[in-house]
Amino acid sequence: MARKKPTEPAAAPPGGPLRLHVPEPPARPGEKPDFSNIKVPPAGRLPRPPLDAGEPALRDYADALIRVLDDDGNAVGEWNPRLDADTLRRGLRDMMLTRAFDDRMLRVQRQGKTSFYMKSTGEEAVAVAQAYALDPGDMLFPSYRQQGLLIARGHSLVEMMCQIFNNTRDRLKGRQLPIMYSVREKNFFSISGNLGTQYPQAVGWAMASAMKGDTRIAASWVGEGTTAEADFHYALTFASVYQAPVILNVVNNQYAISSFQGIAGGERATFAARAIGYGVPGLRVDGNDFLAVYAATKWAADRARGNGGPTLIELFTYRAAAHSTSDDPSAYRPQDEFDCWPLGDPVERLKRHLITLGEWSEARHAALTQELEEKVKADLKEAESYGTLSTPPASPKTMFEDVFKEMPPHLVRQRQEMGY
């Protein structure tokens, strides 16, 4: 059989050879921070839609930015939740306590007392305001930068520290990495190091709640980088099809570990806009505005509780600290970038609002800062009394506990052979 002649190469297209686009961050280390691509709309511009608004009527909210606090510290517009001064002061305290806890635990890690830590500096309004907007019975499926959820729900700092130390008071008995909390009594689901798993888990829990005729909803959090994971899309599909009572939060803090948000597709569209293809409302919110975060979350929670289905919320914020103690952000971004972030610091913005209302002062703020630092130090002293990395670990007998509801005979024998 005669061979076929090789196919002639196709003619080059008029535009020349194909090119691959590799997203580049707006500024590299040593360069001046550049946020010129971020357009910050005036606070109060967006109307608050009715809870029964259909997804098509809400599409502009995926590209906009819900804001309540203006540059002078005033709360303006229809999204203003009109929280009383006591609630605002509690919110400020919980954000400040979260930051004081983070700062102290970073120092503890640098001292070699724990192996790992992750701060939420600059993102405190996300966790604290959302915790306030949700009911205590609602189930939380967090990622690893929502320690403010536990603090806002009144969980013990000593308990959190003991988990970080994996010491003899660690309720998880050393079976989780530091900061991967699990607190059943606070409806705080176990944090997973495998990113994205909590999204379909939250949707499944919400579906089960609806099937049982319960009134509780679920909420989950991922970073913007995790929206590139398959679990994100599985969750959106199920949430949309079955109209699950769930809030799916995307914390867009501009950076995954060592890579900026453009790598996950942030150059092409907002992350809130990913909801549109699933017929799910997408809200984009100023994540450093405590009042806006609260208002949007409360709207989504009321909608879900009224059988209006899921909502995707993109919380537009900035990761001020390193991704973790294993990360060096000076290798991939300007060191002073957070100082130039156009949406400011969430703690300072709520403080300014309270001062504008005549409900706070610089002196009271300084006193509270000192009080919270002393509290964290005292709690740390207690937690360290149960051990850190430098002390003997928990008893080996704990490896047999909390595995089976009823311990099988062969494990009973193994434990006895070990002398326990």
C-alpha cells in the first residue's frame, strides 16, 4: 500500500502565531502598589432588593460593590442595617480580639511553641459580621481564616490555643493541624486542609435541613483561589438544582498562597459573577465594611430561611498578613501594599463610625486594646500550662478514643497490651 503524503501544515493565521496569556499581578516586590484597576463606588449607591427578587434581576449586584460606610464614617443607603450602638461595640471588640489573638499566636509560633499558624489580619469583618448576621443554630463550614466566627460565637480562646498546641487539652487529640478547629457545640464544622471540600458538605447539610423541615441554614467559606477547584462547581450545581438553604461565601482577599487572584480567573470577571451561570444570585460586597458584610449576609440568610434558595457572596477584601507562617509574601508582592488598599482597615473603619456616632473615642479604643491584649496573654498562660511542642505529648491511649462509637474488641486488646 502506498504511503499517504504528509499533511501540509496549515497556513499561519493573519494575526501571527497563537499566544498564551499568563496573568501578571499589578505590582511586584520593590514596585509601588497599584490598585488603579479597582473602582470603588460611592457608599449607599446600590438599592437593597426584595428577598423574593429573581436571579436575573440581581445580576448587576455581581459586578457592583455593596457599601454602607462612607469615607467619613457615616452609614448611608438602603443596605444600612441600622445596628444599635451596643451591637457595633461588641462587633468592634470581637474584631479587635481576633486581631490580638492572631498577633500573639504568630509570636508564639515564631518562638517555636507551635508548628504553624494563619492570621486573618484585614479580614476580621468577614467572619465577625457574618457570625452576627447568622443565627447561633446555623451550621458553619469554614475555611482556615475564619477564627473570628468562633470568637464571635463566644468560644474559649484557651480551647483554640490548646488545639494549636496539640497539647493534653486539645479536644481533637492531635489529629488535626494547628488552627484546623472543630467545635460541635458552636456548630462549627471541622476545617479541612483539602481546600473546597466544605462547599459541597455545606450544601448537603443544608439540603438535609430542608428535607427534615428544620429552620436552620448552612454557610460556607472559601478563598477566591478555591473557586478554581471542582468542589466549588459541584456545590453550586447542587445548591442551584435543589435550591438549598445555604450561603456560599468567596473571600476574595486578592491572594492565594504565592499567587494573586488573576490566576483563579479574577481578571476576566468578578467571582460573584460565577453564580450567574448556575441561576444563583451573586452579591459582591465591600469585605472591610462591617455594616455591608452584615447587611448582605442577613439578606442572604433571610432569603434562604424563606425558601428563596442559595446566595453566593464575594467578600472583596485584602490579606494583610502572609498566607501562613510557611509563606513569605515579600517574594511576590510589595511590602506596603495593605497600607495602600483602597477599602482600608475594617477595624479602623468601624471605630471611626462609632466615633462619628458619638459612641466611642480614641481613649476608649486604646483602653480596650490594652484590655484585650491582657486577656490574650492570660489565656495563653493557661493554655501553655497544659503543654506545647516542647513538652511531652498526650497519652498514647488517646489514639484509641473517638474513632468508633463502640470500641471493637481487637482495639480493646491492643490498648490493654499497651498498658492502658
